Amino acid sequence: MVLTKEYTTSPRTFKHLTPYERGKICALLKEGFSPTQIAKKLGRHRSTIYREIKRGTTTQLHTDLTTYEAYFPETGQAVYEKNRSACGKKSKVLRPDSIEKREEFGHWEIDTVL
């Protein structure tokens, strides 16, 4: 009997939306396409498009001071970059000095004992 490894799952191919794709979403929304139709045109899942529309939608004011909501690709990109900057391990260099100056009491730290 020969044992072989057969992988039944395909590798994940997640990709982030590009600024160009965000621009296409905006243009297609203005043309009246639904998020599902946009997803098919871009080759993305519809949930990705719905999340992007939610991320880039802002409330605007008309000249008569009534509000409306509109999608802006620049807003979506800015929010994406802000969220992305919060990802990853934080540098130890940026740790507050108060953490570095804690004194130890035996194997306990002072703030644990108190």
C-alpha cells in the first residue's frame, strides 16, 4: 500500500482591493449596477463589494442642507489604509516607559502585589 498525500482544499488566494478596483466600483454604482453585478464584473465575492461600499460611503450635504449618502473610492482607500496600519505586531521600541521601569518583588511585579 502506497501512502500519498492528497490535498482536497485549494490554497487561499485572498487579495486586497486596489485603488483601481475601488474606482471601478464607484463608476459601476453610478451607472446603476447592483453590488452583485459589480462583484461578477470584478471577479470578487459580493460580500467584498458590500463591505467596500459600506467602508467608502459617507454622508454629504446638498446645497439646500439635506443629507445624502454617496460612495467615494478615496474614502474607502483611506479607511482601508488606516485599518491596515493597526495590523501586525507592535514594536517594543514604542512601549511606554512605565512598563520598562516596573520593579520586581521576588518573582512578582510591584503592581501585581499591590
